Amino acid sequence: FLDFLKSIFQGQIDGVSKLITKSIIELIKEKRVSIIFLDGSNLGYLAKQIRTHIPNVKIICFFHNVESKFFLDSFLRVKSIRSLVVLWINFVAERKAIKNSDHLITLTKNDSNILGRIYGRPSDTVIPIALEDKYEQSNHDEEINKSDRYVLFVGGVFFANEFGIRWFIQNVAPYIKFKTYVVGNGFENLRSEFEKFKNVKVIGRVDDLN
């Protein structure tokens, strides 16, 4: 239990234990790695240990989002000891990532500005998500009635998506004349609850977004 508490205050999350960190540092030394790319600011504990043991390595940290802001929003929605601990441990990890990284990359300018307000250091580079806009023909195209009107929500279950679509199906879907389709991993578990509302159809997880 004491080790668990210590890990919280050190920001050890998402599989970043002392044992894993030690093996990574040994691998960096063995392979003579000169640049480390951290896929998320939740890996701040690892960043600090690498900086301590191999100070000459260049560390680049990529932010999927600002974790402190993300989990603050989560805590404000569900105020509990657990959500407070999750907020704290992510804040500690993220702060270490920023302090020990040479270069910070965010997806948006807004995230960069939030980093500046919280930690006093905006990102060095903004690289937006870029996806090829394409549609591949499938065997199911003939089943689609092109004249049907519908609302399409696509996204996996996490607090913001769940909160947003639940509000929509309660306050909007029953009052429009066409269906709302909910597509995304995990939403199949909410099918019975959501489909009680008028004009709502839950698809849930799909293997092909086409």
C-alpha cells in the first residue's frame, strides 16, 4: 500500500513502473539511442528517469491532449476520491514530462495555450491530426437508402462522448423526424438505455467505419 501511495506521488501510471523504467534505460544505453519519442505526457515519470540517468538524450513529448485539463473536466463531472487521485497522478506525470522534455508537440494551438497557462510552457510545435479523406466501396452500399436523413455520432465510450450523446438523445433526438445512429466501441453496452428514447438506434462497435 505504501509503494502504491509512493507511485501516485511520483506519477507512475499506465504501466510505467520502476522495473519497466529500468529495463527501458538499459535498452537505451545498449542501443546507444540519442532521441526518445514519448507518445503521451502521461509518461512523465519515464522522462524524468531518462533525464536523470542519461542526461544527453534528446526527449520529444507528444501530447494527445492536456491530461491535467482532461481529468479536471472528468473530476468536475464526477467528484470522487478516485477521480481526484487520477487527476493528481496525471498532473504529476505531465509536469515531469514538460520539465524533462526538450521538445513538446501538441495537436492544436489551444492545447499549447493551455499548457502555457497551467505549466508556464507552451508547446514548441503544433502538428494537427491529418487523415486522408476517402471512402471505399463495400458490399453493403446497396442496403443504404440515399434519401434517408439521419444524425450520425461516431466515437468510443469515455466520459465526454458519453455525456454529450446522452444529452443529445434526451434533449434533441425525440424532437426531430429522423433517427440518430450511435456508432463506437462500448456504446453497445448502453443500447437498452439509449434506445428507450425516440428515434435512437445504437450500433456500437463496428469493424469497418465505411
